[in-house]
Amino acid sequence: MKKLVIAAIILSGFISFVSCETEKKVAMKEEEVALSGNPLFKSPLTADPCVLTYNDTLYLFTGSDLTPQGEEGFRMNDWYIFSTPDMVNWKNHGKKLTVSDFDWASNNAFAGHCVENNGKFWWYVPMVHKDSTARVHEGFAIGVAVADHPLGPYKDPIGKPIVADTTKNSIPLNIDPAVFVDDDGEVYMYWGSWNEVRMVKLKKNMVETDGPVQNVEGLTNFFEAPFVHKKGDTYYMSYAASYPSRTDYATAKSITGPWTYRGVLNDTLPNSPTNHQAIVNFKGNDYFFYHNAGLPDGGPFRRSVCVDKLEYDENGLLKKVVRTEKGVPQIKED
Ligand code: FUB
């Protein structure tokens, strides 16, 4: 009997040791999942993300804040490209486009957008026009640079902007282009800031407008940074709403609207009045890119790009983004 009791005690000890070890292994496995972390990069300061996927790689295009700590106002001269195969291992390819690549531009490398079409990569960017006679309003104009690969080299193919202050029905601040190539091959550019948003069709050559600049209705609280993506039959227009800005969104059954307002997608940030979003599906996962001022020496003019998950509900509406410091998990491929 005594021997039996001793054996039972040893057995139960062994069982609890084994189950403890199993729990530890499960916990370790969870810990072992690598995460991107937010902000994504400690240096340089990055802002205004836009993203595209090509050949199993995600390319991230950003502006860069040069404003010294404690100073006010945007100082931005260049755009960078980063890439990743898995959301955790990022490569900084450096400055791939700069204001001086455009003969017509003088300064302020604000938020751009790069898209693939006709086997080329078209990087639309706003800057201030050099020519003071072209500056009817704030002087911003939107130009384009083209390349054969997402990493460039990029060249301005026309030597002039596509939309400027002098364009009929343009707005005081012609910034934040968002270009969308629709399934039927038609191309549209949205842009806007300071509560005004516009849309124009682009010709197949990607460098000229095709028809008049149109007003856009239905984007309640629109402030700036329009961005269009499509899932299934639905077009989603996300944008910076009010100021300081959060991100709101609207949906439509056509790229040209009408847009139905759907509410808040990302709340206002505690430390940056801008947050400029971009949305992408990469290897089956949906991502929401944005910037915050999350580095220790960050601020409204010293911003940093982050990424978190984007989720849809059962009706195809977007769930509010949950911002994290961990970022997103590494994509593991079998
Ligand atoms: O980065 C300069 C401007 O701030 C961008 O063009 C806006 O979208 C806002 O992020």
C-alpha cells in the first residue's frame, strides 16, 4: 500500500512537470513571434506613408521630416523607400526622390502616392511651384515621376505639374494625391486639404488630366489625405477628418461615388495633429499604415510611420483601428 502511495505521488509530480513544460513551450512559442514594433524606424523621421506590393515584397514610400526639435513648421525635401518581405525585416533603400528632381518645384515634399500601371511605377508628389506667377493660392502643385521598378530610378517625364493653382477648379492647397487604377483600366486622382477635396480622371498616359476637375460629395468632415482602396465590389475612401485629424472613411460602389459616410476608422493621435493613412493587403493580411510622433524626440513636425492591423466586420465595414506599440506579427511562409 505504502509503495502504491509513493508511486502515485511520483506519477502526479511527473504529470504536473510535463503539463508545466507544455504550457511553458506554448508561452515561449507565443513570445517567439517577431513583431514589427511601432514606430517602424528610429531613423530617419518618416511621414505620409503610401504602399504598394510587387513580386512578394511590400514597398513603403514616405516623406521625411527635417524640422529640428523645438521648431515649428514642415521642412521636407525628400521621399524615401523601404521594403519588406514579411513586415518585420525592413530595408531602407534611402532617398529615392527629391524636390530637385523636378525642374518646376522649389520646396515642401509633402505626401505622395505611388501606383503601378502599364508596367511602370508612377509616383505622384505635391510640392510648391518655383514660378511665383503660378502661385495663385498656396503655390502647391502635383507632379509625377516614373520608373520601371518600385525602387526607381524615378524621372519627371513631363517637366511640369499635372495639377496646379492655375488648374480650373483646383483648391487653395493642392496636396495629398491619391491615384487609383480601376479594374477597367480607367485612372482617377483624388487630392485635397483644408476641407476641400477634388477628383480628376487621368489619361492612360498617367501624366495628363482627362476632363474637368470635379468636386466630391459625401466625405463628411474631410480635411485632407484621401486614400482609395477596393475590396470585393466596394470602394473605400479613407481620409484625415477635422483638425487635429482622426481618420474617417466612406464607401461607394463606384470609384467616382456617390460616397456613403461610415464613421471613424482611427482616433486622433495624442501627439500629432496629422496621421496620413494608407491601406494595403499583403500576403493575405490587411494593414493600416499611418504616422504618429512616437519617437522620444518626436512631435507634430517630427513624425514616424507605424503599421497596425486593419479588420473588416461581417458586413464589409471597417473596424476601428487598434493602435499598438508592438505593431504587426511577422508573416511566416511555409
Ligand atoms: O507631411 C506634410 C502634410 O502633412 C501632408 O501632405 C499631409 O497629409 C499631412 O500629413
